[in-house]
Amino acid sequence: MDRLDIPPDVVIRRLPLYARSLRYLLDEGIHSVSSQELGERINVTAAQIRKDLSYFGEFGKQGIGYDVEKLLNHIERILGLTHRWPVVLVGVGYLGQAIARYDGFNNQGLQIVGLFDNDPAKIGQAVGSHPILDYSRLQEVVREHQVRLAIIAVPATHAQSVADMLIEAGVRAILNYAPIILQTPDDVWVRYIDPVAVLHSMTYYLARESGEIS
Amino acid sequence: MDRLDIPPDVVIRRLPLYARSLRYLLDEGIHSVSSQELGERINVTAAQIRKDLSYFGEFGKQGIGYDVEKLLNHIERILGLTHRWPVVLVGVGYLGQAIARYDGFNNQGLQIVGLFDNDPAKIGQAVGSHPILDYSRLQEVVREHQVRLAIIAVPATHAQSVADMLIEAGVRAILNYAPIILQTPDDVWVRYIDPVAVLHSMTYYLARESGEIS
DNA sequence: TAGATTGTTAATCGATTAACAATC
DNA sequence: TAGATTGTTAATCGATTAACAATC
């Protein structure tokens, strides 16, 4: 592989899955793994794993496979997970609370440093150890913690204006749970969590399975 | 387009986004839309929208565009959203509660008909109007409501065994929020909601943006 | 009619897979 | 050494885009 090839985004999206699977292997006390074995665990072909990794270097040994801990460390370094990323979360409804309380967010290289809502009844209350702050404090918190990553968990009607605020404050990447496509500058990263859309793509197949539709 | 071409899964995954955007247009009182305009709203090219739709028929008028309501109806029919799909939700922690309470799940062609947990302290309690049931009731509820779609919101350690139970009970499609890849028969549909993996794919770009990593 | 926009074809682009020499 | 598995190349497969005749 020519190391100068930039890795495609599909590859970047798979790396976190490789990392997670390697963490599980480590927990199980497994120290060595082949691309074949790793692939079986995450339903990906061995060739794809090897090709993906080749964008970043050579991490395995012929005839042996990969050292689990070493490969995990490499991938975490590639993903920038050697330190924790400060994150702000906007929208503290049921979903926002679930996110704020989920350990997977607060371990795993992420650290919520601010919770924001525009409901006066919520301001001043706390979720776990995090106080809920007014939007007026957003800029301040983003600057203080040098936050570049934000999560939006407000209703769709409100999401675009929240995104605008976040970007204005200096945020560079947004994970959006609201069911609406955000309009943002090209240099801001936006990704979506859209369970309803995913469910609706499965009903397509279910409807056909049962012969409800041709 | 040869109507016998089966639509690729990427196309099926985009249809719910088209449908949602059309619903918003309808709310705004907009009755006609071109592929260009629709594409701008959801950051997709006009050519892609037209190509995607061509797998299912001809829904537009040259020189005019698409009738919003008619196209929406077509897509909803294609997705099987002309009736509500009964869904069971397993795992009623903070996340499960947020899902159970979210209107987007309970409107939009989906209807939660059963909430399940294995925590004795939760059994018998309710989330909104839904009582939380013991796993022992799962098979019964799935059969009674002819449930084919399930949501898993239990911890990763527990997700595979829950998936096995669901499939055994007759579920045909699973939306899994647990951070683990499920091993399931080929004829069961499984999709994942994995916000931490998504965030980790964004830290890759953020780390490079700031020159922390080459 | 003139202008706009569709549906479709063909060209392009990109991602996955198969295969195998290198080598542990 | 023999067997296993990597990293990489080339072939295949699939998705996106550009372009345009058809037509409203």
C-alpha cells in the first residue's frame, strides 16, 4: 500500500468497531488474533480488515496474526483516543439524560463537560454530577474546555439553531440525534443517529417477507 | 430502469430520509418539489434521488417535479408504512425509557406493544402506559401481536442472549443499541445504533485537524 | 413555444474481494 | 522445514454522477 493514499471514510468508520472487538478480546484474555478470527466476530471479511489496516501501517506478523493489545493501541492512537475528548451535550430530555448517564460516553475517550437546555425549569438541576446550564453559558464552556465535539439531543424544530450556536462557539464536529438534516459549513463534521429511519428501512424487507407487498 | 433490478440496500436506507423530508415539506405547505430542491434539503444529489426512485416506478412529471403528497404516499407504501408495526423493546434502563417515551417511535408507523426487563425491581412498573414485563412473557406477547420487529437496549454482556430469545420467539428484525455485534441467522435483519463508534470516527478527523496526529 | 425537469443510459468513481508472494 | 497468515496487487463488483432525449 502506498502510505500516501488517504484512507476512505468507510474505513475510518470501521476502525472503532475493530478497536471495540479488540477490547473485548483483551477482556477475555486473548492476546493474539488473526484477521480471519477478528472478521468472524464482527461479520467482516479477513481481506477487508487487512486492507483497512494497510492504510495505516503493518501491524501483524505473517503466520501468526496480530498482537491484540498492540493492534488496539495502534488503532486508538490512529483514532486520537489516547486522550479524552471534551464533549458538550445540548438537550436534556429523556434521551439527553440517558446519554449523559451512559458510561460508554464518559469512558471510551469521551468526557461530557457541559449539559445545556433552554427549559428554565431544568436549568440549575443536575444529571449525575453535571449541572444543566443555560445556552448563554455555552460559548464560555466551549472555550474553557476547548470543546470541539458536541451532541445534539433537542427536538427537530430546534436542532438547526442549536447547531448554528455550537458552530459559532467553535465546535468542529456534531453528533445529531434530531431527525433533521443539518445545514453546516463544509469544514464541520456532522453525523446522525437516526433509529426511526433505520427501523423504516427494515420494515421495507419485513413487508416483502410476508408478501404484504410484491 | 429495468423494474426487475432489485434495489440495493443503500437505496432502501435512503428512502426513509426522503419520506421524512417530504413530510416536513407537507407541513410547510409545499406541494411540489424537484429532485434538485429535495436533494438540497438532505444533502444528496438530484441525480441520486431520481435514480433511487427509478427502482420503484415513475413518480414525477418532466418540467414540473414531484407532487409532495403523492410521492410521500408512494414511498410510505414501498417501505410498508401504510400500517403500524408492533415492536417489542427489551431493556428498560435510561435509554430504553427514552425510546419508549419518544413519540417518533410510537407515531411514524411503529407501535411499542411490550417492554421487557430482567430486573425484578422493574417488573410491574410502567413507562407511560406500558407495563414492564418479565422475559417469561416475551414469547406470548410476540405471538399475540405477531411482532416481527424488536429493539435491544440492554447491556452488551446481555445482548446476544436477548437476541437469541427474540429470534426464538419469532422476531425477524432487530435494532440493536448494545455495543456488540450480534451473531444471528442469515434471514434475520439486524441493524445497529452505535453512537460511541460514530463519535470515535469523528475524533479521527479532529485529531488531524489540530495537528495532534500527522 | 420556451424553459424546466424527469427517467434512463453510459461513464466514472470507489470499495470489496480473491489471490499469492513474502515471511514468520 | 511445513503450515499459517500477513500485506499488497489486480480483478471484480457496485454505487454515484453526468449527460441528454423525452416530455410536461
